[in-house]
Amino acid sequence: MAPPTPGSGYGGFRPLGSLPPSGPPPGSLSPGGPARRQAGADRPAPEDERHEPGGAPNGPGGHWTEPGSYRDGPGSYRDEPSSYRDEQGAPWETDETAESYGWTGGYGVVPEQGWAQSYGTGVPEPEAPPEHGEPPEHGEPPEHGEPPAYGEGPELQEGPEYGERQPERGESPQWQAESADSLTADLLLPGRHAAPPSGWRRALYQVTGGLVRAPQSAAAQRRKDLVQRARTPVAGGHHRVAVLSLKGGVGKTTTTVGLGSTLASLRGDRVIAVDANPDRGTLSDKLRLETAATVRDLLNEEDQIRRYADVRAYTTQSPSGLEVLASDRDPTVSVAFSDQDYADVARVLEHYYSVSITDCGTGLLHSAMAGVLRLADQIVLVSSPSVDGARSASATLDWLAAHNYGDLVRGAAVVLSAIRPRSKSAVDLARLEQHFAARCRAVVRIPYDAHLEEGAEVDLAQLSRATADAYLVLAAEVGDGFSWPRH
């Protein structure tokens, strides 16, 4: 763009920073250095201000000029208007005073022209802008008035206060990752953490008044995970677990009570154990009875049951919260507990309980077994750590697979019960566990416990730590199946 000339619509403007008639002596150098002339030094002034009181013009036609600044002929300002832009590059301002102008601070800068500076400021002019088409050097801002091209310009730096990286394109800012769910009680109330269960962590917690809480150990974290698995919500609303064995005396009923008590103590819903032994079962011997009612009484009065309190009149509840529906103990009864009877009982209980654990009778061909297997969602197979016990358990799996219960076999949990820690038995337990693990979903070892060997009421508080942990593992394995769809 060619520079405007005086009288061309600018109302008598002259270049900003040009020297008034009272400027420096002719031929003086600009503050920018010896290689450059002062901005506006060889620029003609408007006609109406080319005089100065007390002085005489020295240019042609009575004009005030500096020697060599106004000349005619080749190479003059008139013949080369582009040299004015290339050499001066100054913007324009009104000439309303003959006094020196102060530093403008960049106000009124016109694109493609340089910065203005008055005489006597002592501040050097900035370097000339780069040639047209040359991008500015890395880190320098683009020329005023020219928007930078996409992707150019200085890189985004990390915030000095936060030190966090800038979000990528399409990525949500960090503050948007916070939500109401992040405001937990553990975060906002650090002093209300639960005390460690035992060990030096608990002692440190008590000595410091809860101010210092050591991180959980690997064992504590594993126990926490097992508890969460045992608390898995029941997907179908009701889940049936059948505990069975082909050989008697291997701990089937004890396993039923241990598993049911552990689940009931950890979960907040209702858990019931049903004695489905067609003969006289021993499930009721594992807890202190609260009522003499049996499963036969419930069947006889089934039509009168309308709510949970009605069912509760036929059950006994242990200290752990497990409820037990005992089998008929009357020796004069000659009617066996059939598969239809079990189906009727199961239909009543599913409305009031989340988990039902059935203590099956010994064997697979008794009268109630067909109904138990038909309605079971998963099974727990109990075996002793002996050769005959292991072979009986494996034969049970063979029978189930041959009678279209292959899904129960694949999802079964096998319990190796009453394993003595210092037994002189030569049975390879690792090989035995490997055999059942290849056929079933899980294998759990229940160690020998003197409290369980008594054959009396089962109290979880009196179990050894190893036995209680083993039942927790079994409860976690069974709990994994609670999320399955109903059988």
C-alpha cells in the first residue's frame, strides 16, 4: 500500500515521529544508529507549516529541508515512492503542534509500517519486520494486524502454578472429571476410617488416636476382595445352591452350615438352609432350635403363608443370621420327602429369601434329588481328602454329566473337607486338587477344625483363623455365581 500524501484525505496529517522545524540540526543522526537517518528526516512537510519563527527556509521554493533530503531527478523521493515505505515505515499523526512528541507506546500503528518514536527519547527503534512471505522466527509474535497461520505461534506452556498439561483436542478438561460421586465420606472425613483389624497397624492406629493409619497389608486387601465377592447381589432375585456328596460322613452338613453362616454374616439379605434329606437329617443339630416346626409343617400350612413373618415361624435363626428349615424328625412318619415336596417348599421360600442352600441327602437316586438338581443354580460337591472319597466325588461328576447336568458340573465348587495340617496320609492333595480343577470351576480346601469335629452347634467365632478364612474363600466362590442368570 502506497503511503498517503499530504492533503489526500488525511486532513493535513504528517508522519508520526517526523521532526518539526525545531528539530535537530541538519545532518544529525537518528538514535537508531549511524546507518539510519531519523524517521521523517527526508520527508516533505505540508505546505502550510514549512517555516519556523526565527529561521529561513533553505529548500527550493522557500521550503525547509535538510541537505540531501529533498532533491529532484533520478533516485529522488518523488521518483521512488516505495523507498519511503521501505526506509521509513512510519505511521501518521496530526500536526497540531510544533513541540516534540513523546513515546506513543505503539498507539496508532498502521499495518506494514514501523514503530514511531520522537526525537530525544533515547529509545532505539525496533528492528524492521521480516520480508513479505517470511514467517516470524519461533517464539516471536506475528506482525501486528496479521493473524498467525493455524498451527504457528508459540507453543502452549504448562501453567506455572499447577504444572498440568493442556488438554488435547476433544479431551475434557481436568475439572470436568470431578463429579458428586468423588465426594465420598472417606475423602472428606479422613478421621473416620475403620480401625485396622489387628497387628501393628491397629496398635499404631490406637496409639496415635487414629491420626496415623498404615496402608492395608496384602492379606487385608485380599480379604476385602473376598468379602466383596461374597456380597455379590443376586441377579435373579433368588439363588439356589445344592450341597451334595455321594459318600456319607465327609462333612456335607457341616459345609452347608459353614457356608450359609459365612454368607449370612457378610450379606444384608436373607439366607436360609433347607434340610432336604428324605431320612432323618442332621442339619438341625448344628444350631440351637427355636421351634419344633419342620419342613413338613410348612407344607401342610402352605396356604396360610402370606408374608415373611409367617415363614419365620417355621425356621430357626443362628447367631450369624442364617435361618434353618429342619427336616421331619418324627420316627412315625412313613411318607418320604419327594421331589414335588421340595419344589413346593422352594416356590414358597423364593419369595422371602435371596439365597437358599439345600443340604441334600447321601446319594443321587433318593426321592428328592431329582427336584433339587432340576432347580439348582449351582452345586457344591464335598469330598474327603482320601482315595475312596475322591473317587466317589469324581463319580458324582460323571453321573451328573451323563444325566444332562453338565452345566452344573462346569460351574461346581469342590470342597476338600477336614484336611489335617500334619497328617501322615500319603495322598497327594495337589494332584487331587488339580484333577477337580480341570473339571469344575473352583476347588477349596477346608482345614481340620476341632470345633467342627465336635459335631455340635457351629459358631463362627470359635473357628480357627484358617478355617474361617477357608469358608470365606468358599463363600466368595459361591458368590461369584450370584450374578449368573437363573437356571
